[in-house]
Amino acid sequence: MTAATLLMVVDGAGVVLRWSPRAREIWLRSDSEAVGRTALSLVAPDLGTPGEDSGHGRSPGSGPLVIHDVDGSPVDLRIRVVPLSDGAVAWGVFEEGDDATRLDTPTAVFDILHANTHEAFIVVDPALRVLSVNEAACALVGVTAEKALDRPVAEVCRPARPEEFEDVLRRVLTDGTPLSDYPVQLEPVDASSRERFADISAFPLRNARGVVLSLTDVTESVRNNRRAQALGSVRERVGRSLDVVTTCQELVEALVPGFADIAVVEVVDAVVRGEDPPLSPLGRDIPLRRAAFRVDGPSHRAQAHPVGDVRAVPAPTPYSQVLSDLRPRTVTLDENTPWLDTDPERARAIRASGARVLLTAPLALRGAVLGLLSLYRVRPHDSFDENDLAVTGELAAHTALSIDNARRYTREHTIAAALQHHLLPPEPPSQTAMEFAPLHVPADAGAGTWYDAFGLPGARTALVIGEVGGSGIDAATAMGQIRTVIHTLAALDLDPDELLARLNDAVVRLAHEREALPASDPLRGQPLRAGCVYVVHDPLEETCVMASAGHPAPLVAHPGGLVHIPQIPTGPLLGSRDGPPFATASVPVRDGSVLALRTTSFPVPDSPADDRATGPLGVALTRLDRPLADIRDDVLYRLRDTTGHHDVLLLLARTRAFPPDRVATWDLDFVPTAASTARHHAQERLGEWRVDEETAFATELIVSELVTNALRYGEPPIRLRLIKDATLTCEVSDAGGAAPRLRHARTADEGGRGLFICAQMSHNWGIRYSAPGKTIWTEQTLARGPGSGV
């Protein structure tokens, strides 16, 4: 038989004077609930007070008294006289220790919990005061069993949010529903400890007499999960952009607030511009640009320098050391940190933010330094460990690769933009019958848009605008090739639809060349597609002939205030092997009309219902009584958002009437003397225009030969036209469709030298076909100087 265990001490009236831990285990009542109350009302309310014979028990001292615990199991009690400290005596209530059937009582439960050395258990009463705690729980919460007993469980466990913790336990008591794996952050035991995390499960005891708490230390699991989430977030979010600064901003947004409280990314300034990164060790005079900053809280105090600030890293500091040896490191921050004096501004921000620990890592790739990542933690007892250091190295490597990809893209875009700038014409000089005002808003991508404006024979002007699919150097190169082909075909004086048809053939051949590239060349898989619209303005006829290859038609604004989109046939994109043929449309234009050619990315909504243009461009074109440059600026100011993946390009062209005194036209009879008559007309008009003798003689000879050819090979009617512009143009038209050709006559031949002579006497010549027939033209350079009249 084992010794009896004292449960309580009561006075003569049965009022509890002392309540033991063993009593708390059996009846789940704390000291505050028991002391001062009658013992039987606590352990067996139906027995009444000592000395009363209620028929349910015995009076004190009459033998064994059997009472039940809260679960209904019998508790064998003995009552003995015990002395008090003041010399008085009282009744002592003891538990007999030889009962082998107590495995079904709360005492057995407590014994099992105490004996469990691996799992932490705490038993609390309805007032949430600790009734029992085992050694594993004491080790977890950092207190001894003596200090934990009869104290509020929130004081023992020290949760970060005690009110929420207690509310959860009260709901378990009230509802009687067990709680599983409730995460709780526990405050550190002392100043040198780290914060801890535990999963708590709570199980109510019968009749809501208390709660058993099971605590599992999940600190490392939480930290590992935080690291995994940070690394996963960086891999998912960082690298989506091909902009260096945006990539850095993605990094800090992925790390704050989950992995760090403050994050700063600084990038070598040359890298932001797309230049090659310097090799390690980084020179002390190489500047870094603060590319991104994020803080979990107010940022004005924690930021040493604004985003965009460029400066070298002071040395010696952890930052300079990382950029030198490319090894990440953690540093504890306090008032005695010696290197803070080297960088006063950063030291001020660190102290103002309350940062306690720094982890800084290089953003490097293959020994080249791209930048620096600095992470800070502010919360007390929250530091970086070796695992954090390893994860930061991984995410820094991923970010460095993303930054380098963005850098390479920036470099390629810079080269492509420079190539496009050199391939595009400068602002085209105004001509006699037309003035120009281009608008170009470059985008982050693109470089495949272009415009052109150049003169054609007969005082006409060619306008073209288009864009090549894709971006970068490949698009700029294709644009340059297409622009060269257009100039070559325009020199043949083709109609717009014929020019686009031959241009499409050239683009198809270029596409075939792409398809023949090696399989390893990424350009092979990129289709070559382009769209453009080609316009020829004839001031003498006051018309614009247009043709489109998958491109929107120009807007036409008339002096009367009408702005509309002419209906022109839209052919297939350039590079298409199938599709309808290209067609033209003739649009009448008067003196002072404005044509607006724009790329498809131009953000102007048009209303196709009545062919009237709306939006910023349409509104700006309603007021034509302004200089063309002012209209262009008005359009730009009305654009709300010009950001996108393609350039925004606009070409404004205002028509002007050609001076009538600089054009002469004669209809010639279809008779053998027509050549002589034509020479006479030309001689008189050239004299009026004060053309120099050498040019006049050559022109008379050209007129004679061309009219003679028209009489010999053409059909009536015959027309002669002279145009004095920057050059002197001679045109002879007839209704015949036969194509003349340049021949090289032998010495003994009497004919066949007409076109050869014309080609030798002029600097350019050609043939233009139309519905009435054909026109053969020549251009001669006019001598400039006194008396030239030019």
C-alpha cells in the first residue's frame, strides 16, 4: 500500500483552507475556485456539509468516505486531523493510494501527459488557468512547472495575440468542439531568443470542466514555408518584364512583407541603359542606381535615397564587400555597428526604420556585377539564419538572370531604335505642292514602323506609311528593306496598286529567305508580315490616288471643316501568298486639304458608320487655319495614353496648288509637222522661264524626239506638257499602248536613237501608263544662279 496523498485542508465547518495540485487534477478546480468554499459542495454537491446526515454519506471520522471525480469514477478519501502553522488543527482530506483502478480517472490522464516527453500538453480549467503541464510543454514555453501552475495559460504560453488566443479556447469550452492545428506565434522567452511558432490543438474535458492543449513546435516548418513562398513568389513574378527597373520592382514586391520588412535593389547604372555589366570586384567609382524600394509600413523614414538616385557605394561597408567578393552576408545592426559612420544617410534610415538585421546579396552573373540586393528585418527576435542566406542566394541568382535578360533586350531595343532612326527619313522638306509635319512617339518595343514622302515626276508627291510585324533589330531591318524596295519601284513611276503588287512579291521572297535559315536561327520561325498605304498626290489633277496593303486609309480634312475617312479597297498584308488583288481609289483634294497617314497603333477611335473621323485626330483636323506644325502638336497634346508595344506614327501633309504659270500644256495634231510645232512651243516657254541656253537646247531636242516617237509608234491624241519645278519635266502623252524601249543603234542605222538621245540629255526618264494610254517623261536639272528663275 502506498502513502496517502493530501488533497485539501478544511476547517471545522468544512470550508477549504488549502487546495492541492492533486485536487486540481481530480476535480478540475483552481485554488481561487476552491479556497473559501465548503469541501463537499466542490467534490460532491449532493452530500451537503460535514456533520449532516443526508443519507448519502457518512459524518467525518466515521470511516472511509467515497466521493466521485468529475468523470464519475470513485475517489477513496480519508480524513485525518492535521496541524496548522499557527498551532491550531484542521481536517486533512487524503486520497488513498492503493486503488489500482484509477486508470479511468483524470489522475491517470494527467499521469500519461506528464510521462509523455515528446509532446507538449497543458491542462487548463474553465478559467483558463493551468492545472497541469508536462516537461515537454515547459521546455516549449520556457517556464518551470511550479511557475506555470495556477497561472493564466496566456501568461504561460505568451502568444503574440493573447486576446485572440483566449477567445479561441473559450469557444472550445463553450461549444465543446475540439480545435486542431491552430497556428500561434509565441513571444521569445528572453531577449536573446528568437520568436517561435506552434500548432495548438485543444480538446474539451467532459462537462466543460477544462481543456487539454497539445502544442507542436512548428518554428522551423514556418520558417521553411516562408522561405519556400519567397522563392516561389520570386520565380513566378520576377522576370515577366523586359525592363530592368520593372524587374527590380517585381523582386521587392515578391519579398516584402513575407520574407523581409524592407527590401532595396540597386543596379549598376550602365546595366539600366543596356550596357555590359562590369566584372567583379566592382570599382569604388562605379555608380549604382536605386531601382526599387519597398517597406512594410511608412517609407519616408526608412529610405536613405529616393528611387532613381545614382551614386557609388561607400566603402568599407557590407555592401561594398558583397560587390567585391560576391558572397552574401548577414549583419546585426545596433548603435555600435562601426561601418554605419561610413554611410551617414543609410545609417540614418536604418536607425529611423528600426532595422535590426541586414542580409545583403550580390546580383551577379558569370562573375559580372549587375547590382545589389539588401534585405532588412525590423521585428524583434526575427533574424536571418544560414537557411535564409541560402534561399536569398537562389532568388538573387534568378533575379540576376532576369535583369540580364532585360538588359540585353534594352540593348537590342536601343540598337533597333538607333537603326530605325537612321533608316527613317529626316522631316521631309516641303515641296511646291505639299508641306509635311510628322509625329513619332517611340514605344518600348517596335522599331518596325516607318513613313516616307518623296517627289515623283510631274510635280507629284508620293506618301507612304506602314509597319512591320515584330520588334527589335529584325523588324527595323525588314522595315529598311521594304522602304528600299518602295523607293526602287516608285522610280519606275508605277500606279499605287501595281507598286504594292510588286512590293508584295519582294516581301514574299524575303519571307522565303527567312524560311531557308538554319533551324537554330530564331528568325526562321518568325513570319514576315507588313502593312502599308501608298498615296500619290497630283496637284495638277487635284487628286490623291491611294492603295492599301492591310493598312487603314488616311484621314482627309477639307478646308470647309469636313474630316472623313475615304473608302478605299484594302488589300492583303504584304507577304501574303493568297488574297484579293490590290486596287486603287481616287480621292479629290483641293488646295489646303490635309491628309493624315497613321499607323494602326495610333490611339484614335474612328466612326466607320458615316466615314467621319472622331477622337483627338479628328477634332484637331477640324481647324486647318493654323500652321501644320501646330496641328501636329495639338494632336499630340490630345493623346491621353501613347504607351504600348508599337510606335505611334503620324504623317500630316497639306496640299498646295501648283503655280499655274509654271505649267504649260499643248495638244498637238497628229501630223508630221507636230514635232516642229512642239519645238516652237517649248522654245517660247523656256524663254519666258529664263531657262539657260544649254538646258533649253537639250529640252528642244528631247521634245522633238519624243513627239516623233509618238507620231511613229503611238496613236492620237498627242499632248505635250512642260513643268518647271525643282527640275524641268517634259511629258509627251499619246493613246497608244505600245511600250517603247531604249535601243543602241549601229553607226549606219538611220533611226532608233530617239530614247537613247533623251536618256543622254536628261538625268532621269521613264514611262507612265494610264487608262488613256502612256506618258513618256524626262527630268532635267536646272542650273541655279542669276537668271535661272528657280
